[in-house]
Amino acid sequence: MTDIEKPTLVWLRDDLRLADNPALAAGAQLGAPLVIVYILDEMSEGIRPLGGAAKWWLHGSLEALSKDLASRGQRLVLRHGPAVDVLLELSGEIGAGHVFWNRRYGGGERAVDAAIKTSLKATGVVVESFQANLLHEPWTVRTQAGQPFRVYTPFRKACRAQLPPRTPLPAPDALPLPLPDVRTDSLSDWRLMPTKPDWAAGLRATWTPGEAGARTQFQTFRTERLKDYAARRDEPAADVSSRLSPHLRFGEISPFQLWHGVSPEALAETPKIELANVDKFLSEIGWREFSWHLLFHQPDLATRNFQSRFDAFPWPAVNEASLVAWQQGRTGIPIVDAGMRELWQTGFMHNRVRMIVASFLIKNLMVDWRIGEAWFWDTLVDADAANNPASWQWVAGSGADAAPYFRVFNPVLQGEKFDARGDYVRTYVPELANVPAKQIHAPWKSGGVAGYPEPIVDLGATRERALRAFAQMREEEVDSSSGFTDD
């Protein structure tokens, strides 16, 4: 049997789609018997286990992909365990001649992939990886000095100076038949879905995981929401967000499809879309790219300050009662509570509100940003290994291109500016349903509302406390750099 006749193994990861999937397209083009596998790897060193909400999404995404493959006469093989062991075993089991996958960029993932590639090549297997999930590979965008970018705006400018992203690949018209009798796990045995208790009712009511759901969501965004995106994207009650982030996170749609999907040609049949709306949407795609480039160069982005000077920040002991109040949306600050309850109910939070609740946790409650990042990792359906920590560090002031630490979001003013009528707050904090718009973002100033808590902190006093802590860190930094100590 020649290498071309030997079975081909396609390993899917965060690319759970048929269209614009270079690894799958390569496997289909060879024409040899094809095995398509997804491996649940929660044991390899450096691989971060999924949070609860992301596991719920993964179950739905794999279920949808299995049906899509079945409609083309194929099947999805499921295996679990350390990917190095599982993939090498499966490759030997089927006598693979070729193994294809789309590249990953996290440090642990790259180490796993490199080990597998080395081992497979030693046995004569042809291994090839492809660019599928980033418009620009992290090693291709550098400053003039040859260094990774640390500031977003010049990063995006450098990306724009490169050739346009490639055209998305169509889904294969046909797929080679699978090998019979290849063992697969049962998806239900992975127990990705919550049961006791089943907290996912709101997620089921809100989302449709899978490639078809991603296509529908993108079409709705382009035809109904994009026209108002630049002007109203910061308003949490306005229905203009793309809501594509979980689909993009699991690779049910690719950034290449999004980039080309908002081109003038693609939008020719929609009502006239001003360029500012497209540019703002692509800027958000660019921030995702920037975050992944940061993670590529600092694999421990979720646990280590990007700016090492923040290692000296004087975090106090965590007030557990305050932390729980924040997690449950019972802080007494309406826009914060609305965001945290939206997160719990839907596995999602509006982007502007994410910044507000993060600032409140870090700067008003003085809780280490890593604790907030971990909570989002567990509760967001779009929990992204790069975007999540990069965004938390941006708010904390410790990240790349970060907001200065002395920028403290005032949640009352933020609510009044971006949720002026209080519609977003009323949606998720029904205790305030009858409070007039002029009072809804600071109900304690007009006597409070029965059944709704008073603020757990004084916003002004805690802002000053945060600024003092920042000043203390700066003083210690100066002392350290000057060679003097307090001894």
C-alpha cells in the first residue's frame, strides 16, 4: 500500500467546521480512507481544562459537527486522554499515511503538537499543519526592530500592510469514506453537560452551537446589526453585537470567513453599510488577533503580569463575601449586577459591561485580576485562552497596550452613559423594574429599593484606595530601580 492509499487522519481541535477548514480539505483531496478525530485532552501539561460553560458549548458543537459529517457519509471519532498518547495510538491503529491538523498557538498546545509531529515523522507518517484560525501567524507580524508588538494600533497597521487574508475554502463537496470499526467514545460519556443541577437552561434558550448556528448568526449580524455597529456597540441594551465570539472561539466559523464576509462585494445586496461600521468590526477581530500574538510570545498570560512591575502590586486578602456578591450579581451597583447576572444566565456578557465589572472587581474590591479571569473562564461560553486574560490585564493596567491603572471605571456614570434608559439593567435586575431611568443606576441615592442590596462598597472611597495602592507600587518601583531599600 502506498502512502497515498494509506488512511488519512484529520485531527480537529478549535476548528469544528467543514467550510474553510484547510486540514479537512487536504484530507478530502487525497481521497484515501479518512478518519476525523476530536480528542478531549485535559491532562497534557500546559493544556488548560475547559470551564463549565465552554464544556456545554463543546458538547453542542461536537453534536452538530457529527450530524454534518454523517450527512456526507462520514463520522466523527471521539477519544479522550493526553493527545500525544491518543493520537499516536490511533495513527498506528489505522496505519495512517498522513496526519493533518490546523495550527494552535498556546504554549502547551504547541509543545504537544511538536512532540506528536516528531514522533509521527519518525515512523514515516507525513504530517502537515495549516493556518486556519488566525489571519496572521504570530511570527509574521513584527516591529521594524524585529520584536513582537506591545501596542495594538501599530500592530493593526502592520497587519493591514500585509497581503489581504486568503479567500475562505468551501466545504468539501464530498468526503472519502471512513474506515469501519474505528472505536469512538460516546459523547454523553464525557459528561460535558451539567446535570445536578442543570444550570444551562438560559444557555439553551440563547445559543445554537455549531457551524449552521454560526452562519445564521453572521448573516443576522450583516443584514440587521452591522449598520449600527460603530455608533451603538457600547450600548448593552442595543441589539447590535455580532454575538459571534463563541462560534469563533470553537472554530465554527473562521476569521477569514468574517473578514471576507464584510467586504464590499459580500455586502453588495444589503442596505448601504457605512465603512466605519465595517472598520470597527474588523478592529475587534484585530484585537482577537493581537491577543493571540501576545499569548504566543507569553504563554502564561493568564497567570503572569505582562508588565512585570505589577508583580509588586499590594493585593490585599480577598474579602470572600464581596467576591461572592460580585459573582452572584448582588453588589448593589446595578450595571455591575446586570452584567454578572447576564453572564450566569446566558454564558455571555456585553463587551462594555465586561470592562465595567472587571474594573469594579479589580479597583473597587481590590481583587487580583487573575481571580476574575478564572471566573470568566468558567462561566463564559466564549472563554478564549488569549482574549480573556489579555482583556483582564488591559483593565488591570498590567497588560500590553493597557489602560493606565489610575483609570477607574465609574459604574454609575458608565451606566448613565451607555444604558441611559436603564433597559439593560431592568432586563437582568428585575428588582429595579419600576425605578425611573434617572435613579436606576444609583438607587441608594433616592432611598434604595426593597429587595435590592445597598452598595457593598463606597465607590469614591474605594477608588481613592486603588489609586493609593498604585502610587505605592510606583514608589516601590522607583526605590527598587534606584538601588535603595527600606532596610
